[in-house]
Amino acid sequence: MSNIGLPEILIIGIIVLILFGGKKIPEMMGGLGKGVKEFKKSMKEDEPAVDDEKKK
């Protein structure tokens, strides 16, 4: 897999800006942040169950 540098990130950002517009991007990032937060929360809740399974 190739490395992604600054020029590639800028190109991706410009394409996203063109496709979704400036007003929609903050909403999308907010939804993405909430999703990541919920994922981390569920992973922390499942950790004790995983530890119990390893002990058996």
C-alpha cells in the first residue's frame, strides 16, 4: 500500500468539498465523530467480557 502525502490529502479534500459542498461537511464530520465515540464506548464495555473469556 502506498503512502498518502499532503498533496493527495489536499486533492481528496477538494473533491469532497466539490461533491458535498461547504455546508454539508460539518454535519458529516459531526456524524462521523458521534459514530467513532459510540464505537469506542462499545469497545470499552466489551473489554471485561473479552478478558473473562481469555481467563477460561
